[in-house]
Amino acid sequence: MEFDIKYVAHLARVRLSPAEEQTLGTQLKQILTYIDKLNELDVSQIEPTAHAVPLVNVTRPDVTRPSIASSDALRNAPAQTNGLFLVPKIIE
């Protein structure tokens, strides 16, 4: 399995010293060798899953509550008009 560590570093937008190239090149080669070993496994009888363990939703339930008053929200706005935030145009 051959790869160019300089090309990989370029794609990742990282600058590597020659010593780092050597170290990371060796480590990446070991990782890819391990992945090749995993690809040899027969997984045809295994059902695909998104998660190995069941997930529980830990977010709070949606509850309607009063919101902040418009005047309070606009109090520190650098620019406003007709009760709305005024922002610079970004699309021409």
C-alpha cells in the first residue's frame, strides 16, 4: 500500500517537518494496514446499524414560554429600523 504523505498533508492543510512526515507516514501506513485487515472480515450476515448502543435523547422538551420583548432585544443593536435589526447587505 503506497501513499504520498506530503500529498495527504497538503489535503489536510498542515505543514509537516521531515521528522513529522516520517513519524506520521509510518503511523498512517499502520492504520491503513489495519483497515485492510478489517476489510477481510465477512460482514454479510451483520445488519447495518448507525449506533452500536441505543441512544437516549437528553434534550429538554419544547415548552412554550414568553420571549424577550422586542424593545429589549433591540436595545444594544448598532442599527435598527421599524423594530428590526438593520444589517449590512451581503448579497448583491
